[in-house]
Amino acid sequence: MENKRFAIVLDSRRCIDCKACTVACKAENNVPLGTDNYRNWVDEGKLRGHYPNLGQSFTPSQCQHCGNAPCAHVCPTKATEINPDGIVHVVADKCIGCKYCQTACPYNARYYNEDIGAVDKCTFCSQRIYVGRLPACVETCPTKVRVFGDLNDPCSEVSRLLAKYPSRVLKEAQGTKPFLFYLI
Amino acid sequence: MPSFLKHRPSLPVWFVLLGIGCVIGIAGVINVLVHGHAEVYNVTREIPWGILIATYVFLVVSSTGLCLISSLGHVFGIAKFEFIGKRAIILAILTLLCGFGTIAMELNHPIRMGIYAILSPNFHSAIWWMGTLYGIYLILLCGEFYFLMKGMHKGAFAMGMLGFVAAISAHSNLGAVFGLLEARPFWHGSFLPIYFILSALVSGGAIVSMIVYFSHKDSGEEMPQKYDDFIQTIAKLQTLFLWMLVFFVVWKIIPGVYGHPPEKYEATMAMLTGPLAFNFWFFEVLLGLVVPVGLLLNPGTRNAIGVMYAGLSATIGIFFMRYDLVVAGQLVSMREDAANLVNGLLQYTPSLTEVAIVVGAISLCLLLYTLAERLLPLNPDEH
């Protein structure tokens, strides 16, 4: 879509590690079974403190739809494309299965999907958002960790959240310019 | 040196061994074609490049090395090196083709690669350049071999010169396939393109030492004067290359541990004390460096058979250098809280099918070379 820049803002303190986002994503996007096959995930942080004062954080994540995407730079056949709205996606017919993108991605956001015969990844559920619906992971989350929207619209919820609260991105030093923002 | 080490296997035994190796390889290829990569390979989403990529790198490094060493003769005019020209170039062609075969088994869609590398090229991609430059290099090697066989020295010189440039470009670019990945600190930087060229020289010197020994008719230590002179020269050259490689290995390790640079440190320690430690110390250091340097420096072993064993030992060591380089770069998870880590690292062990394809590729390469040796006039004065 023209004139839009899609992004997700996450409040990971709300995450209860139920993994409903991963299940919803697999169902919505026909992700094959198997431990290596997923488009989004929840990383479980190390346990903090000592009994009885304990804490643990969870970090849900997926493709960062980078503004400077290493996967697109390295793909020998331009199978990885970037839409004007920022969505990074794979054109399955062009993918040769060299997995260079998998070694280039600092977030391990890609996997090889045997069913479609190509490397696969999160597309922000483009099949849903282009008809005005929310990505499956956003819609299903019981604690509303993820908020999806258009950063080019100053009144969108993602823009308002990023204006109101400080945020961070993952591995900022890689220079990938991620579009998943974690509220601090 | 024990007498059994001084004799080559007889030709029928050699053909049987290589035949078995090729059958194992064919079984591996059939297994992956029937069941698919995911079922029979142990590569994962986190470690997508395994032993097949390492073998590809090993084979194309060998090809580059052979081309560079042979160019000393018919391109740079060092007369002593001219007599290995045909053998080195035909083996450079065969190692390159077997390398292509190995990577084709790793790619999920090698046919699509042929189509979309032309229809939809990405000039920013080091893998696109790798395919293109090695393609050009293969054509030039074939041209060079043709002119050498026909005894057309001007043509061989021109092709050899272009082939030399193509070999350096293609091979340093192969280093860049790894070196351009900012996400992988163990690989990232300008070290690997330079290191790949140097280690190609070691590979080339090692393999030339072996083919000179095995291509002459008599078994044992006595050789015609011309062979013996060449052996002495290649021994000195190879000693120099190996010391340079020691320098490169040391300066790969020290920046990897000094100050514990994040991710690079963990990958380096995986080689020094972790899951790759046996590969590193036994194969890379002992077989790859210490044994060959010892054999080449000791005047008692600096003869045809000693230099041959130095080459064999270095070649085995270099295979593991490729494997460790490819795997170590991926052992550190891109996500520090990933759930599947053992001692903080991801894990990879090649599957039987992957190993079978490696055995098949190397056996096929040796089989084709043995046939070429028997069927083609490869001696310098034969046309």
C-alpha cells in the first residue's frame, strides 16, 4: 500500500507467554508443523532474583520488517521484496533455497517452508491487513501486547504510543532499522 | 618411514574404493531426492549451512589453489611449474564441478537458480556474484585446458591470465559471502576474503604435491630428476604458505578472544574448547599445520613421499578448517534467550545423508581425475 509505513508496537511487560500469537499465526498462515517452523515466537528471559523475589520477562517477536533489511540485500534472485508500506516478503517462485537470508537475518526470523518450497517469514498477515483486518497475532493476544498500525498516520495508535512512551528496538547496533518497537 | 606407507594402493583397489564412495554418494542423493531436505539433512533454521556448504567451499578452494599454483608456470613463466599445468588445470575443473554438484544438493531449487539468476539478478548479493564469477572461471579453465592440450602456448597464457584474475575475484568474493554478514561477528569483516586466497594457495600447493607424486609411473621414493627438483621447490613454497596460514590462524583467534567481543568470543571458544575443539586441535592444527610443516622442514622427509604426505595431511586439515569456519559462524544463536541452547550454543552434527553426499563428491572427483590421468595425454610434452 502506498503512503503507509506499517509497524508493531509491543508492551512486552503484558506478555504472559501463552504463545497464542504463535498458534494463531501458524493457523492463519498455514505454517507447517515442526519445531523449526514458525513466523513468530516468544523468547523466555532468564529467571531473575532469588526465592521468594523472582522475576522473568518474555519477549514476543517476529520479522522486524527492517528499513535496512539485510535479507533483501543478500538474496541472489531478489526473491525478498519490500513493499512501499515496508512489508518485507518472499516471492516463493524466485526463492532458490540458498538460505543466505537466514544467515543474514540477525533476528532468526526466517525458516524454510517445505510446503511452499521457499523461505517463509512474517508478512504482518498482509492478506488480512490489506482488507482492513488486524494481523492474527495482534488480534488473538489476550493481554494486547502488540499494537499494529501505520506510522505515517500521526493519529494512529502506534504513532501515539511511540510519542507518549520511550521505546527500544532489538539489536539497534546492527543498523537494520527495525519497525518493531518495544515500549520501555 | 614404514614400508606400507611407501606404496600406493594398486589401481584395482583404488577403483573399488572410489566406486564404493560414489555408490555411497548416489545413495545419499537418492535419499534426499525421495525424502526432501528437511527429512534427511541436519541443518536447521538457525544453522542453515552445514557440511555440504563446507565441502563446496573446500572443493572450490582446491580449484582456486590449483589454478593459482599452475599459473606460476604458464602465466608467470616459472619454468619448473610448467610441467604440472595440464594436471593442475584438469583437476581444478573437476574439483570446481564437484563443488557445484555439492552446493546443488544443498540448494532447494538449483534449477530456479539458473533461471532467476539471469531473469532477476541482485547485484548486491555476494552469492549472485559467486555464481557468476565461478561460472566465468569455469569457462576460462576449460579454455586454458584446451589450449594446453593443443600445445597452443599463447592461447594458454591468455586464458591462464584471465583465469588467474577470475580465480582471485571469485575466491575472494566467496570469502565475502561470509564476510559481508554483519549479523555474524565471527565471519564479518575483510579478513575472510584475504584469508580465502591465502588458504587456496596452501590447498593448491598440497594437492599439487600429491598429484606430482601419484602421477609418475614408479612407486616409492626414486623419481626422475625433473620431478625431484620440482618436489624440492614446491616443498619450500608450501612451507612458506603454511607459515603464512599459521599467521592467519593466530590472528583469527586472538581478536576472537581478546576482550571477549560479544558473539565472536563464543564462536571462537567453540573452536578452542567447545564442540569444535577436537576438529580444531587435531585436524586443523596437528594435521593441517604441525605435521606438514614438520615433514617439510625436516631434510630427512623433504623427499617425494614426505612432501606428498605433507600435502595429504594439510588437505585433510584444510577440509576441517572449512567445516569449522562454516559451522562456528552459526553456533551462536541470533536470539540470546533461544530455548534450544546447550552450554549457550546451538548444535549441529551432519546427518548420514549429508556425509554420504560429501564422500560421493570427493570420490567422484578423484575417480574422474584418475580416469583423466589414464585417458588423456597429461605429460607436458604430449599433445
